[in-house]
Amino acid sequence: MSVDPTDHSLRDSLGIAAIAGLAVLCCAGPALLTVGVLGGLGAWLINPWLIGAAALLTLGVVGRRVRHRRRCGPR
């Protein structure tokens, strides 16, 4: 019995999405956790400087990831 290599199932797609999700959590997770803590602390203390720092850090993390993806190209 031969297997068609172009036949992709939903199970394959979910596996690939899970692996990609783990990579995102591993690499961007600590930075996003820090941003969440800074934003929450700034909102709790009603401190615009902490909220601004969290927003700036978020833009930096997202910008770096976008730049890295463009440099490496699609896989």
C-alpha cells in the first residue's frame, strides 16, 4: 500500500501548530510575561511611566521578532 505524500490530515496540521506554539512560548514567553507584569503593576499603581515602559517593551519585542522573521525568510 502506497502513501500519498501530498495527503495532509488535520492531525498533522495540529501537530505543526503545537510545535510552533511551544517555540513561541519558549522564546517570547519570558518577554511577554515581563510586559504583562509591568503593565499590570503600572495599572494597579496608576503609574503612567510603568504602563509606558510596558508598551515600549512590547513594541520592542514584537519589532525584533518581525525583523528576525523577515531576515530569515519564510520556511
